[in-house]
Amino acid sequence: MSTKTPSLFGGSMIIAGTIIGAGMLANPTATSGVWFTGSLLVLLYTWFSMLSSGLMILEVNTHYPHGASFDTMVKDLLGNTLNIINGLAVAFVLYLLTYAYIFVGGDLTAQGLGSLSGQDVALPVGQLVFFGILAFCVWLSTRLVDRLTSVLIGGMVITFFWATGGLMTHVKLPVLLDSAAPADTHYWIYAATALPVCLASFGFHGNVSSLLKYFRGDAPKVAKALKAGTLIALVIYILWQLSIHGNLPRYAFAPVIAAEGKVSVLIETLSQFVPTGSMDLILSFFAYMAIATSFLGVTLGLFDYIADIFKWNDSAVGRSKTAALTFLPPLICCLLFPTGFVTAIGYVGLAATIWTALIPAMLLYRARQKFGAGRSYQVQGGVALMIWVFLFGIVNIAAQILSQLELVPVFKG
């Protein structure tokens, strides 16, 4: 590892890259029921709550050695039972996301290699190329993840504004505000289906301990990186919502919803109301870079979590053992069961809520009782903020369960 001081910009890029995955392309569809104003409020509510819970993890982390992750903190403060529940939730989410990113990223890599070579490239080849390059970066060092993520985020910003620049200039206020809708149109009854998607769009909590270790215990600097990284993601999400909800009327979302937010269908439907040009191709580049940055961020968090569980050090041997347990299970599952994640992916948000909302609030409460304020960083807000974040988790769990059981209204367009 280099002795050079890590940059705030690099840390912010790791957080932004982890958050902004290709799943954000489906956000306008998931929030079409509450529409633009409602989606802004849901996004702001989720951003504030998820940032607060991340800062709670950071404060708790300052009481433990660098490299300590959820396993150490939850076991010490909340006991073995909650540590097992939290550990299963963390492993389920991070392994499944890694699995999904290898599958989707490998598919796009195979297509790209096929276009370059003029021959068909098998899916497993694409998966191994995608996986091999990025996994090597995570194994080598956090600094390399920092550098590569910064480059990829730069590419994402360029392709994002290239794809949406024209849409933003065509935004129509009556469409954005759904002015033509009947007076008795309902919006907030669809909030339960929007909340879980937005929560999944702000996941970065597995990287808090990694960043604190990377920044050598400089918690205030990590806090700034968390705030900047999540804010970058929030701005991009809002601009994407603006581009879609300002051009595609709410009543026209039926075919997009029926296709479960598939980007090609979204663009095809959008083209009936505004010129889309080569938007499909450009968004494919954006999605690829988004998948790559998310893979780097998610696996970095999983890597350090596993190292904390087994207390493996940062030597080449220690990192190799950690890398084997981090990368091989999802890679093998992806090669043997290429579409097996489809059923389980629906439960990612439910499991993530445990360790991104409920556990952080409980950890901070117990840490304040045991240690007092954070040694080098303290979250403002006191018990009121802990209750806010805990209730945020309860609301999201209720929304996800009710949505899974189809006990809440679902917008069909």
C-alpha cells in the first residue's frame, strides 16, 4: 500500500461508484406511481436516512481498530444472535450483488468482445474477463479501486449527460407536474412500491469500514467522502428522473412497467414523445461503467468484511485468502447457475434494510452507552436521529413485505 495520503475525491468516487449501479435506470419506472414531485421527496428522505445511518456506522467504527467491520462491532455491542442475523444479511446482499454484476457485466463484456473480434464470444468467457480484471484490482489495493473508480465515474458522467442532455432541454413542465391528470388522481398510495427501490439505490454501508481503514482513521475526512459521494448520486438520480418524467407522460408508462423497466422499452416509448437519437447505445456504455464501479465498491466492502471475520492480515497471503472467499463463490455460482439470482434478487432490499438502517441505529445507541461520543467523529442528532433511522428501516421492511404480498396498490400506467 502506498504511504501517500488518500484523496477526498477518490473516497467520494468509491462511494458514488458503489451507489450508482445500472439499477438506477429503472428508478423512473419504480417511482412512476408517485411521479416527479413524489419521487423527489422519496429520494431526499432515503438519501438523508441512508447517509445518516452510514455516518452512524462511521462513529461506532472509531471505537475499534482500523479494519474492524460489522462482525467485530455487532458482536461486541449487540451480541452473537444479532451478529449472526446481521452477518447473514450482509453476506446475502453482497454475494448476490457480486453474482448479479458478474452475470450482467460478463454478458456485456462478451457482446463487446464479439463486436471487436467479429466472432461470437461465449458468456463464460466474458464473465471471466470482466471478473478477472476487476477482482485483481480489489485484491491489489484500495488505492487502485480509488483510481479506477474515479476514471469510470468520469466516463459515467460524460455518457450520462451525453445521453440525457437533449432530454433535459425538452422537459415540459405540464408533463413533469402531471397537469393533465384528473383531479382525483392518487399518487402517495404508490409510495410503498417506490421506497424499497430508492433504498437499494443508496447502498454504500459495506464500504464505511473500508474507507476508514483506507484513510488511516481520519473519520472527519471519511464523513466528507460519504456526504460528497451520496450527494453526487442524489444529483444524478434527480437529473435522470427529470429527464424521463419531464418527457414521458405518466399515463404512457404502461408498456415500460409491463417490461419491468427494461431500458430498451423505456427508450422506445420515450421516442414517441421526444427525439432519443443514439440514447440506447450511449446508455449501454453508461450501464457497463455503472456495473463495473458497483462491482468494485460492493466487493471491496465484502473483501474487508471477510478479512474482519477471519482476522486475515493485509499481507499478500492474507489478501489472497480473503480474495478467494470473496470472489470464488459468486463466480462459481454464476458459471454453474447463470440466472439463479433472479428469484432471490427481490429480497435484496429486505435484507439490506437490516444492516443499512436497523443495525446502525442500534449500534450507535449501544456505543454511546458503552464508550460515550465518538473518538474522532460524532454524528449530530442524538437519540432523535437514531429513532428516525430505525423507523426508516421499519417503514421500508413493511413496504417491501406488503409489496411482495401485493397488499398495497401497484401503479400499472
